[in-house]
Amino acid sequence: HKPTTVQFSYSVEWFEDHTLQWKDRMTRYADSRFLPSSFEIHWLSIINSFVLVLLLTAFLTIILMRVLKNDFSRYMELDDETLEEEESGWKLIHGDVFRFPEFPVLFCASVGTGVQLIVATFFLLGLALTNLISTTRRGSILAGMVVLYCLTCTVGSYVSTRLYLQMNGKAWVRCVLVTAGLFPVPVATVFMWVNTVALVHGSTSALPFSTIFTVAALYSLLACPLTVLGGILAKNYASHDFNAPTRTTKVAREIPTEVPWYRSRFVQMLISGFLPFSAIYIELHYIFASMWGHQIYTLFGILLFAFVLLIIVTSFISVALLYFQLAREDHRWWWSTFINAGMTGLFIYAYSFFYYFHRSGMSGVLQGSFYFGYMAIISFAFFLMLGSAGFHFSLVFVKHIYSRVKCD
């Protein structure tokens, strides 16, 4: 059989639609056949997340309020002599629970950067919803995020410096500097590697020098001054009083070492990462398909709702796990709460491996470098955002329960 050469051709006929404006041209995608089934799946994902939020809220409200009510009534009814004999659980560590964490500069910088990324993300989703930023033009979302990150640097620096000063920190300038570099330095490191690989392969995805210079100028001339401004504002105008409801003792209390396996740190980290991840799993698939499969993502309203639910679920789980940690008389809750809440970022990165090998069809050094490099940055951003949200909810919870008990 001789190979036969077949020539294929096609013709296109264009019709001008006078009723459709240029800015609304992408609404045609909302009318296509693939959207209804996809749209149903999106809403099923949201309903699944919402039910999870309701169940967690009910669980926390019933269990914690019932337990705390019993604890409060028991502690309030006891006199001082009996109290010393009967004290146990979270009440016993009232003199250590507000002992500030190790590495306070890094901790405060992480919390401040997380708050900054949350604010920037909400602004970005708001701009996408109101069509003030083009969601169909390639790179517009990324460019918008870079600009918004630079503009919100004051927020991150203010939050981190205020918390550091409330912890009686003296080197607040160091805190500002760490905040300024905590997220941009890993981003720049990954970008330099990825861009070098792209240049070696002769890829058009390598950014030109003019774009790199623009981003560097944005960071140097906008982000850095705003970061310094946030630190100065916190130093001069923010309250430096932590307002701890109990006094901290001079000597730290010994932490019990015998802990059941289901209360170990590793199990807590798995629980705190898996439950929020299960709430966003379906939506995450479509975001991955949009980012790496060159599909068009238009449902930013659902994405905003999913992001809010993710923060709520993560915060509730962090508070629940914190109560169990305090109940076993472990007062080192600062870092553990932040890491527990941020574990969803690690689950997102683990899911990226599954998507790469089983869903994407990508291969090679170039595509692998781009994919795993940028997914590491995104996962790190989620780690900081959710860790910061979980810590703030937990701090409110700890201050509330310890302000209600009798302490010497």
C-alpha cells in the first residue's frame, strides 16, 4: 500500500454582530454547550463546601460551648483552695499560654505577609468580578496580582510590626526587612530558575529584560517604600499593648510528653490540611485546567465564595485543634496553630503532582520547571494566607476563654 497524501482545507465566514460590544465578546463562552454541565459541577462543589462549613460550625458550637460551659462553671464554683487541687487541662496553663513564641521576627513577618496576600486576593477577585481587569487576556491576572501585592505592602508591614511590638520586640526594623523579603525572595528565586531554563531551551515563554526591569522597579520604588511606611505607622501609631487577660509566669511549665497518637502533631496537621482541601477540591481542578490547560475561567463569583469558605473552614478547624492542644496542657500554640492552618497549602502542592502526572499531559524539564516552580509559589502563598487567618481566629478564641476564668 502506497502512502496517500490527503490535503484538508476549511473555510471561515465572519458575521459582524452590531449588538455585541467588544468588552462583552467573551460572554459567548457562557452560552456554549459545555458550560451547563460544568456549571452544575461548580455549584455542587460550593454546596459541598457550604455543608462542610455548616457541619463544622454546628460541631464546634455544640462541642466547644458545651465543654467550655462545663469548664467555666466548674472553675467559677470552686474556691481557691479546691481550685489548686482540681485544676487540669487548659485552665492549668493560664500562666504560660501567652508566652510569646520562638523566632518572633519570622512569626510576625509570616502573619503580616499572610494578611497582605489575603487583602490582595480579595481585591483581585473584586476587580475580576467587576470587569475592571481583563480576565481573558493572557497574563492580566498575574500582572494585576503583582501590582496589588506592591500596593498592599503597607498592610503586611503594619500587621507584622504591630504584632512584633506587642510581643515586646526591640528589632522592629529587622521585622520590616524580613516582611519585605519573605514572599518576594522565594518568588524571585523560582522565577530566575524558570526563566533560565526557558532561555536555555529557546522558549518564547522567557520574559524579556524590559518586563523583568519593570517588575524590579515596581518592587524597589513602590513595594519597599510602602513596606517601610507600614512599619513606621505601626511603630508610631499602633497600640503596643498585647492586652493578655492573664499574667505570664517567669518559669515555663513543663509540657506532658505522653500524648495519644491521635492527638500527635502529625495527625493534627493531616486533619487540618485535609478537611479544608476537601472543600475546594473540585473547584481546584477547574482552576488548574484554566492555569495549565489554557481554558477560560469566568466564574469568579463562585471562586470568591469558595475562597471565603476555605478561610472559614480552616479557621474553625484551627480553633478546634487548638482547644484539644490546650486541654492536654501544651501551651506552645503559636507556631502549631499557624502551621496547622497553613497545611492546606501543602495539600494543594501534593495535588499538583497528581494533576501533572495524571491529568495535564505535560512532560520535560521546561514544562516541569514552570509547573512545579510556580505551583510551589502558589502553595506557599496559600500556606501564609491560611496560616495567618487561622492564627488570628485562634488568638481571639484564646483571649476570650482565658478572660472568663479566675486567675491568681
